[in-house]
Amino acid sequence: DQQVKQNSPSLSVQEGRISILNCDYTNSMFDYFLWYKKYPAEGPTFLISISSIKDKNEDGRFTVFLNKSAKHLSLHIVPSQPGDSAVYFCAAVFGNEKLTFGTGTRLTIIP
Amino acid sequence: SAVISQKPSRDICQRGTSLTIQCQVDSQVTMMFWYRQQPGQSLTLIATANQGSEATYESGFVIDKFPISRPNLTFSTLTVSNMSPEDSSIYLCSVAPLGVPKNIQYFGAGTRLSVL
């Protein structure tokens, strides 16, 4: 049972445009959500997170939106840069339980 | 933050053999985690390595197959025992540094394992 889903395995975006990565979840108990970024031959690195009591969190070019009623979150990157090309994983957690990851979306920024 | 060194970075192993993966952190951490990422799949938690006590395994993972050691606050090993081709995956360790929320984990670069 895949509780966290990233339905787009890949996404290509022109440099300077907005990248929108989507993530859906099924467990309404999740109360904290994270995005990790992974370059080839490296481990995932934490990017941004959001608590379920909020609907938006912004950090520079990165903004995460949470729609609890739709059980959906998204990561917006504006403007997209070539260095943003990577695999992005969303993850969710309930309390002190383990992180549950999605399968990842490979983002390619086209110069 | 934390810097994590994971060895080996990759290996090709024969069926029936075992491989031990090492994870070294540059600072003392309470919680260390071991994950598996099978091809095309998400990261799945194998176990949480606790210093001074037995590791806590997730459903579907057992100590006989994935024995873990945690001799101190900066080091852990994961052994993949009696390997079969189905064990071909990327194995990653991660840590939750002191003072950082548990959910924000720092990952090693991973060990890419191929079993023939």
C-alpha cells in the first residue's frame, strides 16, 4: 500500500520557468511533510518541510503548498535553474513514526 | 548538519554471500537509520539502529537477514546476509543529529548492490 504517491516519474521545465512537483497521500494521520532532493551518486538532502497546521511554507525559490482536504502537497520552484535538475522525493510522517517516502520525480531543467 | 561516509559505494556480489555496509558520521548522533531503495521504488526503512541496544526492525525485515551493529554514537553497520538477486538495491544510512527534528534526516551517498 503506497501511502505517499508521486504520479509523475519525470518532469521537464525550461530554465527560468516555474517547476511544480506534486505529491498525494492517503493517510489522514500524517502531520508533517518534507521534500528531499537527490543528485546522482549522492544521498537525498532535505529541502523544505511543512506542518499540517499550515498550508504554505516558503524558503527562497522553494514553496511548499499543502491542501489537507485533497491530501495533496506540491513543491514550487521559481525560477527554475539548471542546478535544480535532480530527483525530488516527498515524504510524510505521523508523530514520531517513520518517514514514508514517495517514489520520486526526476526534474530536468532545460537551458 | 552531519557528514556521513558510507562504504562501499557499490559492489557486485555472488548469490549466497554476505556484504557488510559501513556508515560513519562526523558527530555523535542518537538515531541512525538504514533504508533500502529497490529499482523504481521509494526509500523503505529497514531498521532504526540504537546505540547500546538491539536495532528496531520494520515489518518485512528481520535481524537474521539484515543484522545491524551500533557500537557507538558515530558508527553503524548493516549486513545483507545470504544474498539473492532480489537484494539488488541501493542501501542508505541516515542520521537525525542532536538538536535537529527527527524527521529531518541526513543521508549517506548510498551503497549500490548488485547480486548475480
